[in-house]
Amino acid sequence: MTATASREIELAKCLVEELGGQSAASRKIGLRQPSVWRWTVSGIPPLRETDLRFRFPRLECWKRFPPLTQAKA
């Protein structure tokens, strides 16, 4: 497992916990619960993370997991 994958999984767990569990998170985000569960196993996809940062900017987990920056060529 890479460091990025581990970060994505830990971020998912933190996000789900802060939103009140998998069922509550799925309702607030607008997804089915199995999709949210999948994040806790394989991590939040980068595009979804960006979307959630925009939709829920005041979550405490963003302080613990700042956005990743991409190197420019």
C-alpha cells in the first residue's frame, strides 16, 4: 500500500466518523451506503475528495488532511 492510498483511507475513515457514520454520511453526501463503505476500504477518489472539500468546507478532518498538491512539469 502506498502512502497516498493509506492517506486516502485514513481520510475516508475520518470523514465518515465526522459526518456521523456510514449511513449518515451517505445521506448527507447523496450516495448509497456501500459506496461510502468502499471508501473506508480503498480510499476516497481524488476527484470526490475535491468535491467534498467544496461542499463541506468546515469539517475538522480537512485540517488533519490538507489537500495534496501536484508537481508541475
